[in-house]
Amino acid sequence: MRFRELWDEIAPVGRDADSGGYLRYALTAPELRLREWFRAQADLRGMPVSEDGNGNLFAWWGEPDNGDPNTDGRVGTAAVLTGSHLDSVPHGGAYDGPLGVVSAFLAVDELRATGADPVRPVVVAAFVEEEGARFGVPCLGSRLLTGEIDPDRAAGLRDAAGVSFADALGARPAGADPALADRFAAFVELHVEQGRALVDAGAPVGVASAIWPHGRWRFELRGEGNHAGTTRMADRRDPMLTFAFTVLAANKEARLRGAHATVGRVAVEPNATNAVPSTVTCWLDARAATPETLRELVEAVHAKAAERARRDGTELTVTPESATPLVTFDGGLTDRLADLLAAPVLPTGAGHDAGVLAARLPTAMLFVRNPTGVSHSPAESATDDDCAAGVVALARVLEELACR
Ligand code: HGY
Ligand code: MN
Ligand code: MN
Ligand code: MN
């Protein structure tokens, strides 16, 4: 086990010196460097790398499939897929994503050290744009691979500088792999926990039961830009007021339902201290235990924002940007892994590529304890001992799924 050694190789990549967090947006320089690192790690292990035309990378231990999922006429023995993503949210933590990729390579090493002889290929994956931090749609790579998003829609998604996903990728994305379920027997994603359930349980590793349904909605509030010094308060059409009320309403409506609502991103036009804004655009991230609760929550926030917009003389447009349904991981597989590892089973409110692939493949997730419970922040953490326990757990899972 060389966890620290391997971890230190990627630790400086994309790290912001001021915040200590990571700026590893999909297909930008730091993430491209991590993709090169991924290829080098695969190479070191004699694992050929295939790409799926969507920006996702796959390193094969065992006979690789023909590498062109979309023109596939022949599928070999279904492989066991593991891995995660290399991109981050703005000023994100070190572990969210890369821990699953590093652990996957180390789990391959562990298995090989024991002389394991898999009857199925073991494949380490790095999925592109899991966070949606650059192009707005989370799990973009896995959604393309499963056919959950139309390749033309994905191609046209643009980043803040106007660069399209197709341009960043260098091609129109290939889209769904019709042979996906033949190609892969199962997917197991290891991820840092983004909460404190494992701290409470006193366990270094857990198994995921479900992912709350969640989504992103863009709220565009238009008013009238005007002079801060001369415009009478009664004459203003100030979208910032509607915005402020919307944020408070989201918080209240989520609390009422035991759900989660966040407004973590906002853009103000013209963004001047001495001007009443003309437009405020904000993004609502909403998550709840059931689809019904999520729908009610978003409808309630929308209704309250619309009512407030009428009072403020502003105009409101709400656009859904992404939706992730309730994911219940394969019960048989989850129970099997929880028994194998004697690990607790827990749900999460975070989205993952595993949640997308679960619609097509038997899928499970392992979580590694996070002492602070903090994630999507530079304060995200995990101890080396727990990360090593995660690798051992993942190796046992791969042995169970690929060597029998
Ligand atoms: O849950 C999320 O925000 C993302 O999918 N990682
Ligand atoms: Mn094939
Ligand atoms: Mn994340
Ligand atoms: Mn993640």
C-alpha cells in the first residue's frame, strides 16, 4: 500500500494557494494533468486505457473490450468497473472524486499482491465533469455514457467563458453505449463520505443504500438597473430584494420538510456598488428524501419567489438545469458488500456517477469516513489510515465480484 506516496503525486495539481482548495474543472489544464497522471498510472500497471468518446477514461486489468463502445459488435466477459472522477467544485476538497480513482489503482495493486487471478476484467474509470462545475450538468460523462442526456444537448452546454463542451472535448460526444450492460457486470464507486454518519457509527468504511433525488434550477430575476443615489426607494424594481427573499424562502421551505436547499451561486448585473441591479441570477440546489417532497419544495420556493417578484415589480423565470431521480442501490449487492465488510449502510444527499450508472448496472458505493463531515470545501478530510482501510475494503469487494 502506497497511499500517501500516490496521493502526494496529485496533491499539488490545481490547488489554489490562498484557499487551499482545488480548481480542477473538467477538461481545463489541472484536470487534463490528472488525466495524464491517470494514463501514466494505468501504464505503470500495464493496463490499457480506452475512451468512450464522451470524455470518460477506462484502464483495463484484463482483456480490454474493443474500445469503441458505440460501434460495438462484440463484447467479451463483462468487467467489474470501479473508480470515480477527477474534477472538483470551485475550491473543493482533495478527496471528493480522486480518492475513488487512487483507491481503485491501489486496490488493483492489493489484489495483484495476493496473486489474485480475476475471471472478469477489473476496470478503473475516471468520469468527466462529475461536479457540473464547468458546464452546469453534474455527472455529465456518466449521463452521456448511459444515454441519460442527449449528446447534442451536452455538446452545446457552455462554460462561463462561452466554450462549449464539444469544443472542450474536441468532438461532439459519442453518447450512449448500447452494450454498456453487457460490457460491465457491476460498478462500485469508492468516495469520501460527505457527512458524519461514519463518525457517529465509529466505522472507517460504509456502504451506500440510496441517493436522495435532487436537482438544479436557475432563477433569473429581472428588474430595472438604476442609480443608487437618485432612485427613490418606492420607484425601484430591485431584483436583489426578490433574490434575498427567495434565498430565505428556500431555507425555510427545506427546513419545514427535512430537506436541503442551497443557493450557492449568484450572478449580479451590472454588479456595481452604486447601481440598483438590473438582473440577479441564482441557482437553487434542492434535495429531499423522496421525489414528492423535492417537487413540493421546489414548487413552494418557486411560488414564494413569484409572489415576491410581483411585489417587487420584477420578472422571474425559473429553468430546470439538471435532475437526478431517487437512486436505490442494488439491494442484493449492497447487502452482500455490507456483510462482506461488516460495514454500516447509509443514504446520502450527494450525487455520484454511481447514481447514474445504477440505472443500467448493478451498482454499489463505499464511503470512507470524513472526520469533519465537511465536503465541497478545502476543509474536506480523511485520515491516511481510513483511506488505507478503504483500499483494503475495495480490494475485497473487487475480489468478491471479479475473482469468483
Ligand atoms: O452532489 C453533487 O453536488 C455532485 O453530483 N457531486
Ligand atoms: Mn466490444
Ligand atoms: Mn462533489
Ligand atoms: Mn464526488
